[in-house]
Amino acid sequence: MSNKKKPAKSSKKFAAYPRLNPLGVGRNISAADLVDSALLAYNGGRLREAAHLLTRKMLPKNGFIGMSLTGALTPAGLGKSCIIPLMKAGFVDWVVSTGANLYHDLHFGLDMALHQGSPFLDDVMLHRDGVIRIYDVLFDYNVLLDTDAFVREVIAGPEFQKTMGTDEFHFLLGKYVAARQRKLRIKDSSVLATAFECGIPIFTSSPGDSSIGMNVAAMAMRDSKLQFDINRDVNQTAAIVYHAKSGGHTSSVLIFGGGSPKNFMLQTEPQIQEVMGIQERGHDYFLQCTDARPDTGGLSGATPAEAVSWGKVDPDTLPDCVVCYADSTIAMPLLSAYCLSRHRPRNYKRLVDHRDQILERVKSKYLKTGTVTKILTSRKVAKRASTVGLKK
């Protein structure tokens, strides 16, 4: 008789849950393999789930992915290290960002120097020496002055003398940054320039709340005709989501941080359902990396489950939604490395090339179904369209 012990059978109650029994981390392990083999629990586990959600459900079948950016990400170099590679791989289709991220992105596109510093320096001395500090990132005050001058000189041009959406504005601005990069013989340094080259629309939910907006406002005193069409932005972002869903594609949101860009991206579905009266079910997939807590009631920490109640997220896909409570400067590089390693590049959708047609499509649908008086059917239709909460 054999003395070999038979392997213990797994209990049926754990059948859906793999055993937590990792191998030791090796010296040459890749970032993607580290995510799969070592990030197994707590927020490490949520980051692994986020990576799997991105590569297995959000990116496949040409799904639409909108990325929102909050917090000082580009000054920390994440524009160059992560966002640009994701854009060039076709993994980002449209963006909502704070204006500050786009302003500081310009420093890199203009080949200006930012430095790794310390959060424990004497700010009075820094001010005396003309040094700006963003936590542990340092740069010369002239970086701001020179960037401001570039923005003012560019927007003084004739093609900027009109009212336009922020996506069109950033596309035009990106064209000039791309031209400056070529002159400086640098490449892949600016998110705005890359978005121009890849045809990716970038929106800002609060265009006056940044140094770019400040310079636009100052130029208005010099009789600049540039104005931002916020109504166009609200309808254009909703049109992108409607374009995706009505075309049989998934619509996913990839949220870094929270704040106004998060809401601006998520409100597209209530705009379609609640305001326009068009039957829809919500975004298909929700992935957020944040350090905000849900119990304070703020939008930054609001969970995808809460978003379901607003119609922002499809209730049927709620189990696939992931929130990872982690600093974006840690989560974004790991997620970027994982996606670039585990999923092949995708073709660019170049949504900027079809912005008028995309907007006209949702406008036509709205004028057929929407009303000025109270929408009577949106929530009842949405409830019937979902299987959640129905007795079987």
C-alpha cells in the first residue's frame, strides 16, 4: 500500500475563493507578475482586482474608457511615466482633468525643469529664493512665468478668438505644444500634445480654476474673444457615453482621485437618463483609486454602490466595480505597467474628429424623447431594465 497522503479536498464553501498561499517575491519579478502573485489582500487585493477589471473587461471588445484626473499628478511626472503610455497604447479614449494638471503638464512639453525635493523644507526661504514647492516637487518661479507667457501668446492667435468647448480648446493648445516639442527635439513629454496626436478629447470641469483659466481671463481684458462653452462640455461628454452605449460598446470610468472631474465624468449618465429622458442603464464599469473616505458624504469618496442610486452605474455590473484606497502615485504606475504588459495596444478612436456628429446624435435623440416638463419614465424604465432587486 502507498503511504502517500491524498491532497486535502477543498471545502465547497471555499470553492469560489483561491487559496492564499503565495510564493516568495523573486529578485527579477515584473510589475505585472508582482500584482498577480503578491497583491492578494486588503487594498493590495483591490489593486489586483482593478488590474484584472481593466484588462479583462474594460479594455476588451473596443470598450470606451474615460479617465478622470485629480490631484497634482503631472507635476509628479505621472503624465510622462504613465498617462502618455496609456494614451499611446489606445487605452484611454477621453479625459476629464483638473486644469492644474494640464497647466503643469505644459512645463514638461516646454522642456522646463522640475526637481525631486523634500516636503520638509523652509517655505519662507523657498519663497525668498524664488522656488515653488508642490509637497516634495520643486521648480523655479520662472517656470510659472514662462508657461503663462506661452499660454497667452498661443491663445492670442486667430483660431482661439471664438467660443469653444474645453475639449476643442485643449486640442488646439496641444497642437502648439506638439509643435514646440518638435522644435525642442523632445517627444512624449506632454499629455496635451499626445492627446492632440492621438485624437483624445480632454475636458476640464472647472476651466476657470487653474492658471490656464487665469491667463484666459486676463486676455479677455485685452479683448480676446475666447470663451469656454460649458453647456457644450456637459452635452459633449454625455454624447460620448451615448455614442458608446448606443453603438453596442461598454462605457467605463477610470477615476484617479475624485473631486469635480469624477462627478463631471459620472454625471453623463444622469444627463442622458434624468435630464434628456433617454433610456439608459449607467456606466458599465467603475474603477477608482482614491484616498477619500465615503463616510464624510463627499463625492470624492462616494462608492459605486451609491452611484447606482443616481443612475450613474449600471446596477447589473456593480459586482465588477472596484474601489482601491491607495495614493494615485502608487496605483497608477502599477496599473499602467499591468495593462501595458497584459493587453495588446488598441486602435485610436479619435473622438475629436467626430465631435460634431457625436453631439448631433444625442441631440437628435433628446429632441425626440425629452421634455421640458418633468420626465415621467426615466427611473421606472431603468428599474425594469435591471434584474437587481426583482424576485425570481
